[in-house]
Amino acid sequence: MAWNEPGGGSKDPWSGRDQDKRSPPDLDEVIRSMQEKMGGLFRGKKSGQSGNPMMAVSVVVLVLLVLWCLTGIYKIDAGWRGVITRFGGYLETTMPGLHWHYPSPIESLTKVDVEQQRSIEVGYRSGGRQQALGSVPREALILTEDENIVDVRLNVQYQVKDAKDFLFNVLGPSETLQQVTESAERGVVGQSKIDFVLLEGRSEIVAQVRKEIQIIMDEYGAGVQVTAVNLQDAQPPEEVQHAFEDAIKAREDKQRYIREAEAYMNDIIPKARGAAARRIQAAEGYQAKVVEEAKGEAARFEALLVEYNRAPEVTRKRLYIESIEKVLANTQTVLLDVEKGNNLMYLPLDRLTSRTAHVAADEPAHSPKYVASESSDSDSKNSRGSNRGREGRSQP
């Protein structure tokens, strides 16, 4: 008979209180009773009571389920992306922050660093067993357009552009990028001549290779962004390197000689032009001078003609005197006309001045009066002698 059926009494089987009384049950007693029952599940038989094994298993399963759910909590740092897969298939990409997903084996998490600068080496290896910048001939040696072989070494830097594509679209993105770089490099260098590769075309080749790599990787959907392509070295093979060095030196000498010739040309041409302009100006000045002098002489003769027409005799005499003055202006000869005499007295002043100069050079500097007196005596003797000769010649 149930406790609440007629005749079963009015007591509550948990608290033992009489239901006829309208007071609420004691909460402390209810909690204590439940604790005793739960404790009995783990302790087995106690105080004459038997435990419930199914209830214990349920509690254990519940606790394990809670712990399993807690393992699905994860954190994505800045600069990373979280790729969630459910039973191996792509589900979503999570951004930085705190997230939760169904734990394994339902879902799995893969973290990808999208800000890391990754790099690959083509044509050389800088680490491992080989030395720094050790050449890898299989990758480095490339045939150019003019059928020469050149050793080219590249370093490619890249970042992950899309975490999903990086993980699922291409198997081994780094290896794929290396093969694509080698292919693009051979295509670009193969269309260029060796002089262009070794000298002036380095930057252009690097830019073209980077463009080709990015186009191919985007076609593959690799989720890779090429940030930089660095040309580490470009040189001829070691077997012919000395010959190429000689050719480069000869080419540099040629350029140097050309620059020196251009410098000499730039120096001599302005000087020649200046000298030519100076001579032209001098010629023009001389021309103007001669023309003006001719005009002046013509004007002077015209003016003289007017005076000559007025007084011919006086003009002729004046012209004669002016001509004699011009002729005798630079001579040392002096002619003296003595009144009432038929002969002219000749004074050789050039000889007198030269003799005086010789005497002054031979005598000491402290006796100038003696030289002057001697010269004056000699002049007087010469003059007396010349006078005697003149007088003697003048007598009949």
C-alpha cells in the first residue's frame, strides 16, 4: 500500500513527517538524506543499505564528458590562424582569441602562423653540412639566351596568405614553391643574355622572377604571398670564371677610356670654342680699327687737299718738315747748321752714349763725377776736332 493511499498513513517517506500537518518539509534533512544516498553509491553497502552501480557509472561518465568538453577550449595568438577540421574535412578558420570546438576525434585544430617570414634557397644552401652559400649545381647552373652558362643563386621570402589553402590545396607548399622558383628563374634567365644577367639586368630579372612565381602559386591556390626575391649571386661557372673576369676587366677599361675621352672632349671643345670666339672678336676688332683708320686717313687727306688748294707752297713745306721729323725721330744722329757755312756739323750721339755707358759699367759706382767729366772732355775734344776739320774743309 502506498504511503499516500487511504489507510497508508499520512507520513512522508523522506522526512517522516505527517502530511496532515501543513508545514513545509525541512530542507536540511532533505539535503542530508540525498548526501547519504549518493555516498552509498560509491561506498557500496553501508549501514545495511546496498549501492546502485548504474548510478555510479553515470556519474563517472558525466565527469569524463565534462573533462572531454573542456579539452575543446583553445586560444589563437595574434598573427596566427586556427583551422578546424571535422572528421578530416575543413570546417572553418578562426581568428585570434579564445574559442571552443568539439574535441578529438570529432574535430581537430591546426594553428598556422601567417606573419612569419619564411624563406627558401634555390641554387645554394646556407645551412646543414654544406658551407655558407654552397652552390648546388643542379639548381644554380642555367643556360642563357646567347648559349652561355651562368651560376644564379636566389633567396625567396614568403608568408602564408590563406591558412586553409596553405594546408589543403598543395602538398608541401615549401617544396612546391622551390620548384616553381627554379622554373620561373630558368624561364627568365633563359630569355636574357649573360651580360645582362651579370651586370645591368639584376634588378629587372629579380622583379620578373617574383612576378612569375606569384602568378603560378596563385594558379595553384597555394595560399602563399611572395614578399621578396633576393639575388644572392650571379657569376660564371668556376671553370671559366677567370676568362669572364678578364672580359669584364676589358669591358671596364673600355668604359673608363670612353669616359676619359669624353672628359677630354668636354674640356678641349669649350676651350677651342672660346679661342675661336676670341679670334673672331679680335679679327672683327682689327677690321673695325683698319676701316676707321682708313676713314680717318681719307678724311685727313681730304682736309689736307683743301689746305693745299689754298696754299700749295706752304703745304708742301709743312709736309716735308713733318716727314723729316718722323724719319729722324728714332735716330741718334744730330746735324747742326752753322750760320754762314756751307757744311753741316755731324754729332754721333749714338757712339757717345754707348761709350759713356761702357765707362760707367767699368768704373766703380762711387765715381760718377769722373765718368761725367771724362765724357765731357772727350765730347769737347771731338767737337774741337770736328770743328777743325770743318774749318779746314771750308778753306779754299
